[in-house]
Amino acid sequence: MCQRGAAGSCWKVYVRHIHIVGFGIAGALIAHELLRQGLRVTISDTFDSESSSRVAAGMITPITGKRLKPTWRGPELTSIAERVYREIGEQAERSLWRDWTLRRVFREPQMQTWFADRHQRGEFNHLAVHEIAPGEHDGTNFPFGGFMHGGVATVDLSSVIETVRGRVECLPTIPEQPDATVWCTGYHALYHELWSWLPIEPSKGEILDVQIPDLRIDHILTNGTWILPVPESDGSCGATYRIGATHDWDDHDPRPTEVGRDYLLQQAMMMVSHNIIVTNHRAAIRPSTQFKRPLVGRHPQYADQYVFTGLGTKGALQGPWAAQQLVALLLEGSPLDNDVDCARWWTKG
Ligand SMILES: Cc1cc2nc3c(=O)[nH]c(=O)nc-3n(C[C@H](O)[C@H](O)[C@H](O)COP(=O)(O)OP(=O)(O)OC[C@H]3O[C@@H](n4cnc5c(N)ncnc54)[C@H](O)[C@@H]3O)c2cc1C
């Protein structure tokens, strides 16, 4: 195993024991990859019950934003993600991955044009797209029309974390002399002297657990805000849903707010005009970046210190691929994909 130094020199490192600090989805995915390679993995984590990974809905969607852009590297990253989460599901002895159909409600007439242009160019060919005419369909309002598509999934991120955690050694602190330490502390990386230079832009997200007694849908609905059915234990969809999520780059207080709750309810009621009963309201801070890519790599000055963060709204999708990138660097010295290599943000020299 060969690793490259800051000046491009090459030296041998025999990695046997890796310690991971922080065990959200980033930490769990790195641990999973390392365990597959037969390494000793220890972890230390502050176990925040309201961490981004524990609050998240775990959705994977192939289309992004109101301009309906295909998600960056969508098909490639989705197939890696599905394989990894199904593998972890086998260890949990239940599926942690669920496929969905999603119905998009256009928020403005201009979205019809954006949709038609992309559809005509064949950008949605792999997604089984069907256009929805303006009007009401199955209790949902589509004032400017919309469309439905496949290629959408949810991942039970909390169970992914718990399943992998059952296979590693949990320690109260960083042990003496692991061969390498991987920092997976989410947005907290910003407050650590080793990683404060990373371009993380924390974004607060709020999410509601609700009952909508008069709504029975077996697909996800979105107009920017989404309504996601929470399946019963037998897999069927009842009256329980999650509604999310807000995006706030200024408020770093991880507590839910009245403003966030009202915004989500107002957006949901534009799609379904039914009584919505809020049963829970949570919030967390995502370790987002402006360029919407993960941040992984080795510290430019400390050869045994690594980082994996920058998972924003696409963390469930990008995480498995990014974890494989980092593990290939760690064990083989393979170069990272330029888009995610944290070294390009190093300015301290
Ligand atoms: C409301 C909401 C909805 C979301 N929905 C989706 C979605 O549908 N799809 C999707 O892909 N993404 C979604 N996300 C984003 C997703 O949650 C993130 O991409 C991902 O969870 C980030 O994972 P992480 O492991 O990097 O960070 P975190 O989940 O924040 O984990 C960091 C861990 O490190 C620990 N830690 C911190 N500091 C230390 C320290 N000094 N020592 C030890 N441990 C430490 C914390 O306790 C925590 O366990 C959503 C986020 C929110 C807030």
C-alpha cells in the first residue's frame, strides 16, 4: 500500500487499525467499507440524537431543484448507493432501501417549459416519466401540472448507522496511535483546528412528522417541499407522513422553530387541502457546501489524518461513493476524484 505525500513523494503505509471520529452516515459508510477490507475499526462519537443523519428523511432523487436538473452523476451514484445499502440491509436482516414513485407539482408555469425541454432532450429517459395535466388528481392540486417519475428511493439512515455500529468497537476517546484517523463529525468539523479551513456552509433543516387522516397516497409528493408516506410495519402506506425540509444558512441553532413549522405546513397545504396534524417537529444542521459535493481526503500537513464531510441534501446518494473514494485513497493511495478532494481548498500552505 502506497500513499502520496504533499510533495508527491510515495511511501509505504501498512494500515491495519483505523479510528473514526463521529458516527453519522459518513462515519458508518467509511466503517462499512473498511470492515469489508478486513481492517480493525474503532469509533468515538458524541451520539447526538438530533444529528443530521438521525433527523434526515434519507431520500434519493434523480432530479434536483425547480429547473429539474438531473442529479450530478445520478445513475452511477444511485447504483453504488443501492448496492451498499442493500448489503448493510442484509446484515440488519431487513431491507433498509425502498423504491418509490414521485409526483412533482409545478410551482409556476415556467416549469412546464423547463420540463418539456429536458424531456425532449431525453434527459429523463431512464426515469419512466409521465406528464400530469393541470388540475386535481388523487386529492392533490397541480395548478400548473407536473409529472411523475421513478428512480427514487428512501434509505433508513438511522438503521444503517445502528447496523454498522454493531460491528465496530466504540471507544470513549481517540486511542493511542491508530494507523489513521478519519474525521466524520458533520458540520462540527468547522470548529476543529485541523479542519476549520474546509468550505462547509452549515444549513439548518426542519422536518415534521404528521398524520393526514384523509390522505392515502403510496408515492412521494413534492413542490419543493415534500410529503413522504411513512409505511406501516407491513409495508403499506397509511395516514402517517413526513413533511420537509427547510433550508436556512443563517440560523445555526439546532432547535425547531415556529417559522419552519408554519412554512412546511403552508407549502404542504398548497398540494393537499386536508387537515394535517403535527405529531413531532425536529431540526438538525447539515454539513452542506455551496458546490453541493462531499469533502473527502487527507490533511495536507498530517499524513494520518483524514476527513469525510460535506454531505448536504444529497448525503444518502453521494455518501457510499464518496466513502469508497476515501477508502481507496487510504488503502491504495488511489487519487481522489477532483470534485471531492478537500486538498483543493487548502490555503494555509
Ligand atoms: C431535516 C433534514 C432532512 C434531510 N433529508 C435528507 C434526505 O432526504 N436525503 C439526503 O440525502 N440527505 C438528507 N439530509 C441531509 C443528511 O442528513 C446529511 O447529508 C448527512 O446526514 C450528514 O451526515 P454526516 O455523518 O456527515 O453528519 P452528522 O449526521 O451530523 O453526523 C456527525 C456525527 O459526529 C458526531 N460528532 C460531532 N462532533 C464530534 C466530536 N468532536 N467527537 C465525536 N463525535 C462527534 C455527532 O454526534 C454525529 O453523530 C437531511 C438533513 C436534514 C437536517
